[in-house]
Amino acid sequence: MDKALVEYFRCPEDFAQLEVNGPVSSDPGYFQFGQDICYGQYSGGLPSKYLVHGLPDATQAVRIESKHLYLPFDLDQIVDNLRSERYQLNSWHSLEKITGGKVTRAIYYLLRPILPVSVRKHLQRARLSGWDKILFPHWPVDSTIESLMAHTVSLILKARQIERVPFIWFWPNGAPACLIMTHDIEAAAGRDFCAQLMDIDDSFGIKSAFQVVPEMRYDARADFLDGFRKRGFEVNVHDLNHDGELFQHKEKFLRRAEQINLYAKGFGAQGFRAGAMYRNQDWYEAFDFSYDMSVPNVAHLEPQRGGCCTLMPYFIGKILELPLTTTQDYSLFHILGDYSIVLWKQQIDLIIQRNGLISFIAHPDYLIEKNARKVYLDLLGHLARTRAEKKIWMALPSEVNLWWRNRSQMKLIRAGGGWRIEGPDKERARIAYATRQGDSIVYTVDGAD
């Protein structure tokens, strides 16, 4: 039984009986599976050590025998490698390697409070130069895991000679996608703008989550935090002091994680996001949070490159990851120099096509400026229209966390000639079916609102 496939679709386990077709390579590497880039071990030949054009294709090594599917790799391993960013990043620009060192980063964060945005953006543009030449993950949205899952289901249907595979739909009440809006408060000016930003969000019927830095940046008293909750917004912890050093050394991280956990308890916060999206998913077991929001889908414009290559929430041990799937406002305005919602609209459309999580970061600090605020208002208007037209589920991160945890406990049970859902929150769950249509997979949902 393939664990990743069952957890992703919540399909009956007997539909996910997969085996590896022969011995796999001793070393992991890059290869393709159809159109998808994978990283790991496979049995179709030798994977490439480097990420290059013309990777070996494992498709020809798929075997179907007696209605049983044999893949040329362990799907669990490939999915875990992608989500955990274990693939090698050999396409980094040389300037980023020089400027991304620990000493340089420490100097930058020491000077950051006194650096004007104009200076910071020039430094960051230099550091991120060459971002548009990175081969993988795919810009502007990477849906490799979604594609891998669909490809595998297509092969299962072919192998078993059946028309469709039942599963539990991704979102409550059959919603085609989910949307969360989050705001990271970086400095005192952003803190002081939060009340106005809540007014703006409320004017479009949107409730959002505010991530608060506990130390050094500004005063985050209890009455300030209560102000968000009284209005139906959410409070989470944003790093410890946002100095860029949280994940630099394991011992230092563990000390800081203890402090962060204490702040989470004091804040009454369920969620966390690291400063500047720095991360090491292998260390997350030290956190007491229910969910994290620090892993980008594709991180070409982040200080730490990589990306989880999925548009869906996923578990890192006991913590649920809600990946960032759109470009940050700071990157859009100050790295790309784009004061429009064209890129955001493109990302939204691509995520909806894959029925994924549309997640945004818009910083109060950067929305004070008039031009940036106008773009944000355009975005909120577009989101409100999209929600109405396509019935997107717009939720707080804590609501998505609760839903995904409940869904992870749901099961499809045979009932006569059909299926029924058992588990917590089953009333909002919907049965869906994956069906082959030519070379593609199509999803249909029973009883969608």
C-alpha cells in the first residue's frame, strides 16, 4: 500500500497497491516520469547527479502484470524528497552562493533595521539574480506532486481495467480550491497599520491571519493581540526576533524553539511562520505548533531556494504544513518591480486548475505605501469575485488545519453498490472520483455545493 497516495486522496487502501519494478539505483538523482521531474532512486537506469535538460525518463520502466502496477520507483520516497526539499539545488547562481553565507547574512540582518527599502531591494535583487534561469521547481507555480499523483492514478485505472477511483474530496462541501490570506508584521510601522488593514480586509468580507514577532521588533502586548481576535482575525507566531538565524545551528535552534513554544502558549497561537521563510523541515519536531506556514511552493524569489513542489497541505510529523503558493508582496513590488496583480492572477488560476491551496503573504509594513495598497485592493477585489464565481473556500489557516486533520482521519467505506464517508466532520466531506479522459485524469465531485 502506497502511503503517500492514500494520504493525498484518502482513497481506499486496496486501490493503492503499488510495488517497485526491480532493484533501484544505489544513489538518488534526477529523472523524469513523463513530464514530471523527480528526485530519488529508480529502477529504469541511472538517475542524473545534476539537474539538466534531457533527464532519463522512467516511464518506459513501468510494468503492468495481472492487473498489478509496478512503478520504477518508490512513490513514497519521491514525494517525501520533493516535499522535504531533499533534491539537490545545483542551479544556484554563483552570486547567491557568495552572498548567502552565514557571515554575510548576519551582517545584513544587523544592518537591516537602518537600511531603507530602496537599499534592501537592490541588495536582494543582486543576490537573487538568475532566479529566472532555475529549472526546478517550476515557476510561477509548481504542481509536480499533483501531476505525479494524477499520473499514478491513471496507471492504476489502466492496470486494474476499471473506470474510476473513488476518494474523499480535498476541500469541504466540494469547494474547487481553498484560499487563505496572511499578514506578517515586520516592524512597528506595520504593527501600527494593522487596524487599518483589518478594516480593508473586512470591507471585502475576508478574515486573515496576522503573524507577530515576539521579541525585539516591537511591543506585542496582550491587548494588541486581543484586538485581532475580537474582530474574528487570527494570531500566529512569526519567528523569535526575525534576525535570520533561527535555523543556522541545531543547538541554537533548539534553544530558540523552546522560547518560541512559550510565546505560542502565551499568544494562544496554533500556527507559526519563520522569518524570511528560512526553514529546515527535519527539525520541526522541536515545535509545539499545530501547523506551519514557512515552506514555499516554489522559492525562486526567497532567500532560501527550493520549494515543496505541491499545492496541498501535508504533514511534517505531527505538524501540518500550509505551503505558501503565491509570490510575496515584497518580492512582487521590490524584486520584480511589478505593481499589478497580473502574476497573482496567473498563479491563482493555475492553483485552481489543480484544486489546491491559494495562500498569500501581504505585509502591513509594505501596504502603507499608496501604490502598493492600491494593488492589494485590486487583489482583494479579484479574490472576492473569484470566491463568488467559483465558490472557493476562503478560510483562516486554523480552519484549514482543522479540516485537513479531520480529513486525514476519514475513510471511504463500501456501502452496497457505492461508498460512504466515515470520520470526523464527515458531513462536510464529499465523495469524488478520478476518471481517465484520454491521457489525462478528470475529477468529479458528488453533491458539491
